[in-house]
Amino acid sequence: MSDTIHWFPGHMMKTLRQIAVDVRNVDVVAELVDARLPYSSKNPEIARLTAGKPRLLLLNKSDLADERKTKLWIDYYRKKGYGAISLQSRDKRSGQRFTQEIKRLAAQTEEEKGRRQAGKPRVMVVGVPNVGKSTFINMLAGSNRAKAEDRPGVTRGKQWISLPELELLDMPGVLWKKLENQQGALKLAITGAIRDEILNREEIAMCMLDALKAAGYAEALCARFKLTPEQLQELDGYALLEQVGRNRGMLMARGEVDTERAAIMALDELRGGKLGRITFEEPSDYDL
């Protein structure tokens, strides 16, 4: 990448301050992460601000993620003391598992503190932008209680949502103040957690193609974009994106490839699951 990725609008700072205050009023914190990026989409600021509360990690979009790697991450986070489950934000069975796990964590806390919780467990729901949080909450509520769109930064204010068995505090999606790990920031950009409008889509798509190669999905790349194994081995960066566009017939005058159009197409197809079940990282990548 030619530029450092940074996106932290003012409302995110406000959200971090709200989390620090409102965490005192909840029993459990539920953090959604992208199952394709279980490490890079986990906000370290949230971990710091909610330390001491029972925490449930929700690996969302698990239907788009590599099932084997998802299991590795669930085992890893459970060993670190988190509750951890995989889910799909529109699947009611995921909602049932979520409710059961929240009640278990709340009851465990009550037992440890030797007191009985009055009323329904109160849950703060947090996560990075565009991780599917609002869609998940709407599924739990059975109605459009949270504004949900397929782009980051839509939810700007907190809101309490009452469910039959839980009280949810929906917080806006939030990144952290300094994205020091630029490889992680790139992955967030690839999956749509950072606004496309502030980025060079061609560079993000180039990084996506190289990341897929590195993560072991060469076969999926060849099948989806009609690449040969030789092309995949010999080409990278701009040359690979150009070949993808050429194979899809995205040509302009004089036979030049419209690489911007190719980039938008490649990113959309990854985000829509058209390359199959993809996970960009596993615990061993970080010596965890």
C-alpha cells in the first residue's frame, strides 16, 4: 500500500467513551468479530475497556469462513477465558445459542458474586463497523430495531433494545484510534470494515488477491477468475489484478484493462462469498 490506512471519525471516539461509562451498567459484553478475520477484527480498545466483565466473542459471518479455521479460533479464545461461538447474523438458531450462552455467563457471574440478578441479563453488544451487528440484533428482536446497511459507520448512537429474555445495549461500530498493524488494517479494508470511499480500491483488491494466495486459496482464485496456476504463481499485485479484469472482459479503448472496475468486482465477489469459504488468518500466523 502506498498510504497508511487510518479511519477514526469523531463519533468513534464518542463511542469509546460511552463504552467506558456504560460497561458498568451491563452484566455481559458480547463482541462480534468477522469469522474471516477473528484476530484483526477484534478491537483491542474494547478488550481494554471491558476487562473484568464476562465476555462472549461472536464469530459472525461463519457461513463465509473456513470451518476448520473457525474451530481453531473458537478453541483459542476459549482458552483465553472468553465465551466464544460461531454464528450467522440472520440465523435464528444462532440467536438461540447466543441467548443460552449469555444466560450461562450471567448466571456464572451471579454465582461467583453470591447474589441473584434482578431482572433480565443486560448485554452490551459491540464490534467493528460492518461486522453484521445491526442485522444480528434485528434478527434477535424480530424487527428492524437497529439500522442495518452493507456499509460501515451507519449506526451512530447507542440504544437499548428489550427482548423477552435479555436487555441489549447496541453500541455503534468502532475501530481503534491507531491501526498500528497495517496488515490487519488491510484485511479490515478487504472485508469492508473501513469505508471504500477513503481507500484506493485497486490497491486493496491487489492486496486481497495476494492475501488469498498466501492463505492457501489458490484453487478458489483460479476457479473464480479463470486464472491458470502458472499465472497465479508468476503474477502478483497490479499484474494479477489486470489479468483478472482481462479474463472477465473488462476492457477499455485500445484493449486496456479497466482495473478499477475489476477491483470493485473482485472485492464485491469476495464479500458476497462467491469465492467460497475464506478465512485470512489462524492462530499460528501470530504465534498465538
